[in-house]
Amino acid sequence: MEIMQTLHMNKGDGETSYAKNSKVQNKIISIAKPIVEEAVLQLLESKNVVPMESMGIADLGCSSGPNTLLLISEIMDVLHSKIGSSSSSTEFRVFLNDLFSNDFNTVFMSLPAFYNQLRDDYFHKRSLQGPSPNLFVSAVPGSFYGRLFPKKSLHLVHSSSSLHWLSQVPASLDSKASTALNKGKIYISKSSPQCVLDAYSLQFQNDFSLFLKSRAEEVVPGGRMVLSFMGRPTPDPTSEQSCYHWELMAHALMSMVLEGLVEEEKVDSFNAPYYAPCAEELNLEIQKQGSFIVDQLEAFEIGWDPDADQENDQTVASSGKRVAKTIRAVVESMIEAHFGNEIMDDLFRRYAELVSSHLSKSRTKYINLVTSLVRTA
């Protein structure tokens, strides 16, 4: 599977779009906000960084929709509040990064309103008048598993809900492999053989190490990174919090296999380019790479459905549909590339029913890891 071409959030603003179905990601940004703000304040107090004429800020895996510019707006508010009137002389270079297939057009169309709101908020809070803050936003398409920016050009890097996506399916599990090692599953499962778990773990180690190495070239000494992504609470990669939403998707696909709607070989040859690490794995890779120091590392629980109120069966059914829409907005592009678009509506209808059934018996949570890192001098 060519991840660079097939992985993107659903575009536009329709019913199955990411823009309309990204409340979980919005919740993650909200939870991580105090850690981001603290990183910004610490950055401004670093003797290695200030004073500065130009500050580089990158948001890696920006996607599109209402969440894309939310974090940038919050960062700018903290910067202006801390720097005060001197911020008018600082140029802020904001780089929005995602894969080439991302819906950058939607992002660009939202920029005029964003600039206006930022200007109005800035001057309203200070009872000032004058030119807009020196903010320059640009898009930098490409994989963050590799270099994206010039050396020592960034002061702050942020990434939310992105680093759990791998650069590729582990090579031994790729659809071109002669033997299906993870039959009937599309990700790590309780029934997956150890070689599948090892393959995913190794792919994560290689990818995350490359990510850190690439950013080490681009971030100035004393610069900061705040990374937020799906994880798991224990070293066991088969824990329910890290993989059960994929397990239910596999069940939905296999139900279609039993009815002759999907070929079993298609399921056996599909594996998600995804990995939810535990805190110990993160710390180990950061220490091994050696360019960053962990300032904070927190784990948060987030409900599958942020709007859930599980008081009755009707609510659980509605929650299942919302969760299915959220997952569809994220994974539909790569599932469609493998299975074809004809089964999408049926597949996610079945998935919604399975999620509803699961939530009626268990309140499984996502585990989100948030880490704040400092570039060593």
C-alpha cells in the first residue's frame, strides 16, 4: 500500500468529511492545550532562543477542517500575550504540513477568515489599532518521516493525532507478501502471532527514530516539540485500548466475507499502517536518538464518542453511528483504495452496529499520549 497516496482524511465538508467528524481530535487538542502553552512560555524564556526577529512554527499532520488553524490561533495568542508590544516586530512563519493528498485547498480557503479573526482578537484584547501581526502561513506537503524544512529554521513543532500513522505497512505484512501472517485481521489482535506484533513494533521504532532525527536537523537548540498521538496504557500491544476499534472493523469485513461480498484474501492482505505505542517505547526511542529531552509525558483517556451519554440503548446506538463516522472520515481513503468504494456504506453501517453493541457492554477509551520535548543544545 502506498501510504503517501492513499492516506488522507475525507475531504470537503459533507456528512462523511473529516471537517464534520473530528470532535475526538478536537478534544485531544483541548486536552493538550495547557502543555502546548507551557512549551511556548518555556521557549520564550530560553536563552538559546530569544530575542528573535523571526520564529518558525510547524504543525505536522495538519489535515483540514476546523481543527487545522485552531492550535495555531492558540499559540499566537500565547505568544502575543507574553511578548506584548514587541511582538509587532517579530515575524511568525507558520508551516502547515501533511501528505500531498491532503485537502490543502480547503485550508487555503479558510485563511482569509483566520487572518481577520486573528487581527481582530489581537487588537481587541489590547485596545490597539494598526497593521495585522506579522504572520506568514504556508503549506509544506510531504511525509514527516524525513526532512521537510531547512536546518535550524524551527522554534516550535506541534503534531496532533498524526504520529500513530506509520510511514508504511510493515514489510513482512505488506499485501505483496507471499504468506498472510495476520489472517482475518487488519491490525494487531489478541489472535495475532508474535511475528506480527514484532513487525509493527520494529516499524514504529524505525519511523519514530527517523522522525526525531529529521526534526533534530530542523529545530534550533532549545526549541520545543509537543507531540500528541494515540497510544496504549501498558506494554501489551494487544490491550483493548490500543487496538479494539480495528478489531471491530475486521469483524465487519469478515461478516461481509461470509456473505460473499468481500474476498477473504482481500482482508488477509490488508493491514493498517498504524501503531499505538506505550510511554516506555516513546522514552526508549527518544533516549536512543539523543537529540531531545523529555520535559513532559502524559497519558489521557478519551471516550470513543465525546458526545456520549450512555443512559439508554437509543443513545448507545447514536453513539455507535457517531464513532463510525469519525473512523470513516479518517480511514475511508485507504480502505477504499484496497477494497473499492462499492462496499463503503455497507461496511460502515455494520461497523456502527458493532460499535454500538460494544459500547452497550464496555466503555472502552482511547489512550492519548502527549509529550513535550526540548532540543538539546
